[in-house]
Amino acid sequence: AFRDAATRDPAAPNVAYELARLLDESGARREAVGAYCRALALAPAGAQAVAVRERLAALAASPDGGAVGAGAARSEAAIRADFARGLAALDAGRPADALAAFDAVLRAAPSAPE
């Protein structure tokens, strides 16, 4: 249902956030990271921004790196650096830079939904 809603209204941060939570809870961590990044890019100062940043940091610190797959063409360290750069750019109020960094993460992890 949230995938359909995200398709119908891709600019809705609350839909991206709820989709991320459902994916995360179901164990689809790579897809969850993509949806969390999308929610944060859509609303960097939104109601869920702090929770999203905390969850993304936890996923990035996990043994499998959340968004990093074993077959990634780029190194795990490079992908994590892009991810951290995206979070830092959001915190600094530079959403365009954040989006570019998150795009790099998603290109390296192509099975992510966004």
C-alpha cells in the first residue's frame, strides 16, 4: 500500500518515511535505506528527520552496512563515505548536495527502490 502511495505521490515525505519503516521492519534493509534517504531528502527538517537520521546511522554502523551489498562495485568504505556526506549535507542545510550523495549510494546499491 505504501509503495503504491509513494508512486502516486513521490514528493510526500511521510509516505517515504512510513514505507522505509515497513521495509526496515520486514528486513529489507537496503530498500529501507533508500526510502529513509528519500524521506530525509524530501523533508530534512521534518517531524521524522531526527528519527530518520538516527536509524540511518544505526543501519550504516551495522555489520552489513545497511545499504552496502557484498557485490557492490564500489568499496564499502566509499559507499559509507557518500552516505555520511549526504547526512552531513542535510544537517548543513544543503539538500542538493545531500541528494547527490544519496544518489551515489543508490547507484552503488541498485536494488534500492529509489
